[in-house]
Amino acid sequence: MNITMNRSETGFTLVELIMVIVIVGILSAVAVPKFINLTGAAQEAKCAANRGAINSAVSMTYAAMVANDPNQAEWLSTAVVGDLDDSMFATGSVPVCPLTGTYSLSSGQIDCSQHGM
């Protein structure tokens, strides 16, 4: 006598579901701290790029001023970020720090209140 049972084998077993949950938990425990760390590094890199853009604009403005009037050579020591023309930047305005820091210009050096130099 041969008895066969028609059992439908659709779906997952409880053990399979628990294993998937454990694997996803391990992956998220590893990935989330790395993602958070990369966000901070990206913000610092963006701030450095902004300072570079401001530095280039200061250099171009200074060169143009001295070329037009050599007596303007002292401008660099008294210049502030507000002296820059917004049209010098691709965004149409002076860049801002991604962490709401403020940029300052002192003797030709660009500083950020959040990230320093």
C-alpha cells in the first residue's frame, strides 16, 4: 500500500525566515556606522571644496584689482567674504558650509567656523 500525501510546499519555513532576519541584522549593524561616518567625511570634503572656490575667487578679484590699480595691493589684508561677487561662482552665490558654519577671510586665508582651515 502506497500512501502519498499532497502537501503544498509554498512559502518559507520559520527557520529560513529567522536566518534571513539575522543576516539582515548583521549587515545593517555593519553598514549603518560606515554610512554615518561617510556622511561626515563628505561634509568636510564639501567644505574644503567650498573654501577652495572662495580662495580662487579671492585670488581672481585681487589680481584684477591690482592689474587695474597697483595701489590696491593692500586689499587682500582687509578683504572679507562679503566683498566677493556672486557671479564668480557656478552656483550664482558665494558657497556656504554644509554644516551651517560661516566662512571668514583673514589676510587671504579662508577659515570655516565648523571645520577650521
